[in-house]
Amino acid sequence: MLVASATAHLGRAILLVGFLAAFFGVFAAAVGARRNDRKTLRLVPRFVLLSTAMAVAAFGVMEWAMVTRDFSLEYVQKVGSRSTPPLYNFAAVWSALEGSILMWVLVLAGYLAAAAWWMRKRMNEPLIAWAMAVMFAVLAFFFLLSYGPANPFVIGPPGVTDGPGPNPLLQNHILVMFHPPILYLGYVGMTVPFAFAIAALITGKVEDGWLHLTRRWTVAAWGFLTFGIALGGWWSYEVLGWSGVWAWDPVENASLLPWITGTAYIHSVMVQERRGLLRVWNVSLLIATFSLTILGTFLTRSGVLNSVHAFSESDIGPWLLVSFGVIVAVSLVLIFLRGDQLRAGGSVESLFSREGAFLVNNVLFAVFAFVVLLGTVFPLVVEAIQQRQIVVGEPFFDQLTVPIGLTMLFIMAVAPVLPWRRDGSETLSQRLLGPSVFGLACIAISLVAGAAGLAPLLAFGLGGFAAGSALRHLWRAVRVQRLRGFVGRANGGMIVHLGVILICVALAASNSFTRSQEIDLVVGRVASFAGHTFELVDVVEQRDARSQSVRALVSVDGGRAYAPSITKFTRIGMNVGTPSVRTTLTHDIYLTLEPPVRQDSGQARIKVFIKPLILWLWIGTFVMAFGTLLAVLPTRRRRHREAPSIHDLRDEAIDA
Amino acid sequence: MKPARIGALAVGFVMLALVAVLVVSDGDTDVGARSPLLGQPAPAIETTTIDDQPFTLARRKGSWVVFNFFNSTCVPCIAEHPSLVKFAEGERARPGGAEFYTVVNDDADAAIRDFFVANGGDWSKLRDTDGAIAVAFGVAKVPETWIIDPNGFVRLRILGAVTDGVLEAQMARLREGANS
Amino acid sequence: MTTASRRMSLTPAARRIAWAVVLVATLVLLVFGAGRNTGPLTQQERIDVITKRIACPTCDGESVFVSRASAAQAIRAEVARQVGDGVKTDDEIVAYVADRFGGQVLLVPRGSGIEALVWVLPVVLAVVLVGVLIVLFRRGNRGNRGIDGESGGPEMASTGTTDGAPANRRPLVITLAIALVVGIGVGVLVARQSGQRLPLQTATGGIEDSTASLLAQARLAGPTDVKSAIDLYGRVLETDPDNVEALTYRAWLIMLSARQFDESLRTQAYASTITALGRAIELDPAYPDAMCFLGIVVFRDGGDAASASEFLDKCIARQPPAEVRGLVESLRAEVDAALGK
């Protein structure tokens, strides 16, 4: 039918135009940069406008089709449904592969447009032009993916009037709306500093002007990535029902890897700004961060982790792998050719200086990234070599990352008090005495609260140590600058550190000291566990158009009832358990309903998890977000954008 | 050589190795899948049919037994059903034919009954409370078909849906092997 | 700075004492806390510990504890059952699941073989990087002692003047070699300590307990090696005197062998066979084989066609397995003839 397929054809046409706009944009920017031709470069903003408009239009068409339940499209047949509530239906667009790639195109185009707007007065500079070229190239690739193997506008078989809707796990919590877009704002945002890094390599612009240009972009993208990952953990906790936040599964690891290298970059770049050192390493970190976003998408979308043989059968796998290869190859060639031009004189004098601490930090993050990458990819390698499947799971990652995490807490405490350029071991013993007492107090308090075990106690002690050090810095900054003592890179960074410490401590507590029990509840009888009482009030059943659910109303400690449930989504035949959580500052009481549930029997079997300090995970996340915001705020209005502000340096000089 | 170049070369080499590993690997194409139970005595299964008749696997020694793990909403199970009906009828017709059983995986009795009424197949369907039988065999995903010989040893495991003639051919092969 | 020094005005000596106190106190508290018991306290916690060691067979590396898939739920139920029985240890329960789903459900990679690489490589990398750092700083400090005259420290930039010389690179190479060896050593230790210790196959013979395995062996020996079969069934009956299969088949095989012997032995065998088969039927009235063999024996060795016919009818009603049914059906005609039908 002409009308029914109009949407599909329109969508594909838009994607094609967008691809062409980005494709020609590459040439306009690259040729213009190479020849320093202003007329060609004047085309660049036009191509930006066109490709961004196309990206927005394509996404709009997809959303329109989804919202109007246009079942002529195969994608809508797959994830759309008449009985899905409007909010979840809107989010259904990014619940499967094709829609996610479309959203990637949208976010990337948005970043391209923002970068072009911000640099609009400097579009004639080769560095900026080359950066635009690189961004156009990446955008063109994703447009091509969306036009080709990940086509969301495929016309489905005719006569379909309803669909199953998105996966039920994506339908019972509002977070589904926010987690993927925010994660993509982080993931995709790393393209901007990557583009500038490549541009710097191509143009041989060895000064650090581009660094200062992109610093805020990188921190902002990193902030979104952090928040997105944390939201994923929150979603896992609220929805999945196993009472945890992080399972080290490949999808999570794929989002963690660029975060690790991104964090390493944010810290290591301070050495470059101060002393001009580690340029090649930092450029490599940026390139690695971006490459890992592509590799991560490949690993999770190509099916290669289910079986290494599924990879060659998937549509999108080979494309992503080839693009990963191209990016790595081009970057390696550039570093090979230009790397030594980036080097500057100067050296790191002492291990006990700020530079030395950052070097150790780099080592830690490199090992961390290696552990996560190796663990994720290792089953593939073994399967390819020995034809048998193995699994590398949580115990491996926990075992290796806990020592790394503890060492990081230690560095977090020590590094901010070290001076630049000279040996600071004497200053260490002077400035860290207070924080160390604080750390000792934390261990003592936790022992009184009943903690045990070497790793969690070390986490609490080192966490207190690091918190004391961060608070010390903030205290001194506020004393000198009053409220401005909270703003700016160094101070915002200390607040982010506080957030990280809260998260580490909460993770240590909840991983080590969770109590659990399965309880058979009968109406009228009170059961108790771990100092709390549980009483089954009622077992109710609820039906609606798309599901039927059984809920057990459990009164905790004689107070209000919490209702863990099991929902059967009738269309798909899938049973989904939904937990119910009572949150307090000290611990969460996490309830799940266990199958089989006999309705009208007045009985229910529940599982109770007592999870300490979970709320502090989310508090820590918000502290990190807040600190990131403070870190990107300008300290004072500056005239020159390139040089680091005297106030940035002054923040760091507080301790010098 | 300058460190940057060494680093670039090293990373390049590792990446090449990774890509090579992914591209070069090859899969196997046997009908039968691996299992630690192959050639071992079948696990002791005691359960009931959905009509509440008792069933003990050990009591079936002396017959070939075919277990098909099934769920009425799983698409490949529905697709392979006609082939199973043909196979079961063929075996019932011959002397010494295999006994065919469906093991219900995570499904309700009523749904199973409805499915078989609509699609045919009047062999015994066995209940699997809490998936104990599935765990005993190591069955993670349906459909799976298992063949157990008259001495109670597991002889074949097929993952996924079967097509027409596959089970007949495998039974013939196994019977031939038993006679030789 | 003056405000700061006014606040923390400890003399260096006092500071050193303070640090010593803090470090000793920390050590004491850590040792005290580490020694406290942190094991699972409830049955559910023990189930959680075990399920965290098993991978869900249909997921991407999620443990059975985490996964919501139906296979994972089934395994959780099985683990809960076995923990509830209280007989097996944690390792045995994990082995039970691994024996059925294959080694791929062992979530912790092994500490030996190719899998150990996943433990060893990160440790090697960490040690090597630390070694590189040490060498860079040591080399720098050596330079600091006035050889070049310029400000010392490890050269982060190879300016091509002094660093290209092989003499300067030797400490780096040596340190790298040492770091590699140390790293591999520590890595192997970590692998041994943390790696999966369950063998790939916990049973070389039968997976089941000894009764089932004896029955399986007896069944295999069966028609060809009757003597061994009878012995094996006998051993089953020693530990499980009410085992219906052993009772039935032992009696049947004894009767089969006794047919070759003389009269008195045959009569004795007949009597004991009837008793045993009768007992089996009494224990499990629905067991078809016992009823069928009773019918056959009563006809062949007892000459009683009428009873035999009755037994054989009951046998067929109980749906015997194919081999037994084959025997019965081939006898049917004779029995009918004997009854004059």
C-alpha cells in the first residue's frame, strides 16, 4: 500500500540524505582544511545543518510511526503494541538494535551541531576543520549503518494490527526512559574529544590548545557516562529482582570500559596541562575511549559473546568490527608517524610528586581496563582456540578489581596533597595525619557496627582516609575563596571524589554484608528475620490489557505494606518478578515474591534481602553529578579560551 | 625505536591477533550435541504425567526412550511438532519401537493439554516440577530431544528443533550400532 | 601557609609518633576485624553463595544468582533442594550442576591450563608496568646525581641524545625481564589460589550414586555375562534389599541359568524366583517386568498355563518395555495353545 509504506520510504530517504550530507561534509571539511580554502570551509556549517536536520527528522519519523502505532513497519511490529502505555511506547523506539542505532545518529548529530556552533567563529582553522571532518566521518558511518544493516524502516509483512510491545523488563520502571539516552550522551559524547585528538595528530598542532578547547566537553561526556552507568545499576536494582546493582555482564562491561579510560584521561591530562608531559599517552587514552565505545557496541550487538560463530551470522557485527579495525589502524598509523612530534622536554622528578601519583594512577587504570576487557573477551578466545565454551563471571572480576579499587582509594587520598615538581614525602606525613585518623575512626565505627572481613574493612578505612583528604582540600579552598571554593576543576573534582568514596563504601558494605532468607508467609502469622518482622496481609491479583499480576502485600515491622509481585505478560508469555524495597539510610529491605504463587491460598513465599548502605550508592551518584557540574563551571569569566585560567591553576596551588 | 612507535606496533599486533581469532574460528555441524551424560546411565527420573499417572524412567529399561523437552510457547517447539508426531506414530507401529515422552518445561498443564488437543500427539506428557528433570539432564533451552537406549544409557542429545526424518535416521543408526 | 602551620604545629618527632600510633592501631583493628566470622548464616545465604559460583547456561556470563531466566530458576530450585537436604557440600552441589550442564557453567575460570591466562595476564601487566615505573625513576635519580648536570628525573621524552644509547637501555630490559618472571610467578599463584578447583569431570564412571551405577553395569552385562550380572544385582540388594529392579532381574537371570542344570537345582531356583518376583510385585504392583517374568517362568518352568495367562494379561496391562513385551508376545501363542484356545 502506497500510504502504509510512505513512512518507510520517507524514513529511508531521510537517512540517505543525511548520509550524503555527512559524507560530503567529510570532504568539504578535509579538503578545506588541507588547502586552507575558506570557500570550501563555508560549506561545512551547511552540511552540519543538513545532516543534523536529517538525523532529527529520521528519529522523528520513527517516533511518529511508533506513537501512531503504524504496524506497516517491521520494527513497530517487533516492539510496538496497542496496549503499551504511551510513555513506554515512546521509549520502545530505543529498546531494540535498529532504534538504538538511530538514537546514536541523533545524539551524534546533536553533538556535531553543538560543536560546530561553539566553534562557529573558528571554522577556518585547520584543527577545527579536521575535527569536523572526523566527526562527519563517524556520523556518516552511523547513517550508513542505519540505512543498511540496521535499517529501522523495513516494511513488515502486511495485515499485522498489533505487536508484542517491548521486552516486559523495559515496561515497569520509568528509568527506562532515561538510562539509554543519558548513557548515549556519554558514550557518543566521547566522539568530540576523539575528533579533536585525531585532528591534532593530523595537523601536527603540538601545542595543547585543543586540549583546553575540549576539556569541558570530555568532562561533560564523562559525567553523562557516569550518570548513565549509575542509572543502569539503579534500574538493575529496582527491576531485575536479584537485589544487586552490577553483575559484570558483557553489556555492563562494554559501558564501563570507555568510562575507565575516560577517567584515566581526565586525570592524566592534568599532567599535560601543567607540565606538557604524557601527550602521546593522553592522545592514546582518548582514542582508546572512543574505540572502546565501538568495540563495546560490537561485542554486545553482534551476538559474538553468545557464541563466537553467531558473529559471522549477524548483520551488524562485521560492520562494527571493520569500523573498529579502521579506527584503530588509522589512529595507530597517526601515532606512529606523528607521535614523537608531540613529545616535549621535561620529566617527572620524583615518584612522590603529583606527577608521580598520576603516573601510578595511569598504571592502575590501565590494569583495570585490561582486566575488564580481558575478562569480557576471554571466552571468545578460548572458544575459538579450543572449541569449548567457558564463562568468566563475577568472581573473577571481583577478585581482581577489589585490590585495584582499594589502591585507587589510597591514591585518591594521597595525590591531592602532593606538590607538583618536587618530592613531597615530607608534606605527606604532615598533611595526611588528620585524614588517616579519620580513616582509623571509620574502621573503628564499622567494627562497632558489626563489620568483619579484611577487604570491606580496608575499604572503609581507605575510604575514610580519602574522604578526609578531599574534605581537607575543600575546607582550605572555602576558607580562602568562600563559596567559590566549591567551584572549578580542582574543587569540583574533590566533590566528585567524595561521591566515588561514598559509592565504594556502599558497594563494599552491600557486597559483603547482605543477609538473605526465604520465608513462607501465611496470612495472620508474623515471621521475623534479622531484627525485622514480616506479616502477609493479603495476596491480590490484578489484570489489565497486557498483563496479569499477583501481588503479595507484606507489612514490614507492622508498618505499611510492600508489594512484591509476579507479572505475566500475556502476549509474550513471559513472567517478570518485580521487587519491592523499603529504603532507609542504613539499609534496604528488599522483598521478592517467589513462584509458584497459589492465589486465594493466603500463602506466599518471599525472599528477603537486608542490604546495608544501598541508599548511599545513589547519594554518591548525585554527589558525583553535582561535583562534575561544579567542575565544568567557569571560575571567573575569561577572555582567552585556550589558556588554563589562572584560577584553575590557583585552585591547584592551594596545596602547593 | 621511539617508545611511541613501539607502543603503536604492540597495540596493533594485539588487535590483529584479536580480529584474527574472531574471523578464523570455525563451528561444528554434527546433529548430536555434547553433554557430559552421553554414554552414561540416564539420571533417575521419577515424576507423574499430566494425568497424574506415575512415571519412573528406570522402569522403562528394555525400551528405547525418547525425551522431548517442550514448552507450548516456544516457537521452534511448535515448528518441530509435526515431525515429532510422525516419528512417534512410526515408532509405535513397529515392534520394539521407541517410547516417546514429552517433558513439560516451565509450562502449565492446561496449556499443554490445549496444545496437544489442537495439534495432535497422544503420548505421555511428564510434569517437571521446578525444572528438576531439566537440571538433571542439563537442559537449558527448549526444544531438546534425548535418546536413551534399552539399557538406560544416554545415547544422543539434539539441541533445537528437529526436521522430518532426522529422528528416524538417528534411531536407525543407533539400532544398527546396538546390533553390531 | 602560615595559618596552616599555626594549626598543625606538631614537631616532626611528635608527628612520627602520631603516625606510628595510627598505623599500629589500624593494623590491630584490621587483624581483629578480619578474624571475625563472615560466613553464610541462613540457608538462603548458603544457596546464594553457591548460585554465585554457577553460570546460567543460557545467558551471557550471568551467574545463576543474578539471572532471571527459566533455566537459572530451575537450577536455583535444584540447589535449594540439595541445600535443604543438607547432605552435600558446596563443592559437591556445584559439581552436580557442572556434571550435567558441562564445565561451561563453572563461573570461575580454572587456575590451570589455558584458562589460567585470564588470571596471569593482568598480574603480569601490573608487575611489568610497576617495574617500568621503578626503572624510569631509578634511572632519573641516578641522572640526578650530577652526570648530565641538567635536572634529573626519568626522561619522558626521548630527545635522542643520551637515551638512544644501548647502555642506558640495559637496566630497562633487565628490569622488564625480571618483572615478567615475577609477574608470571605471582600470576600463577593468584590463579592457583582463586581459580576453579573442581576437576572438569568429577566422575569417571557413572554419575549417579552407587546403586544406580551398579544397576547400570548389571544391565549392560545382562544377557552376555549372566554371572556378573547376577553378582551385581546381588550387591545392589545387599545395600537396598527392596530394590525392585534388582530383585526381578536377579531372579530372572538365575532362572535362565538354572534351566541348564539338573532337576533339583532347577526346582530350587524356581521356588526362589517365584518368591523374589512375588516380593517385587508386592513392593511395586505397577512394575510390569516382574509380572511379565512371573508369567513366563510360571509357564515355562512351572507348566501352569492358566496362571501364566492371567499373569501375562496383567503384564500387558502394565505396559511393559519393548524387550519384555517382545518376549511375552512370542510366548502368547504357546500359552493360548496350551490352554486349548
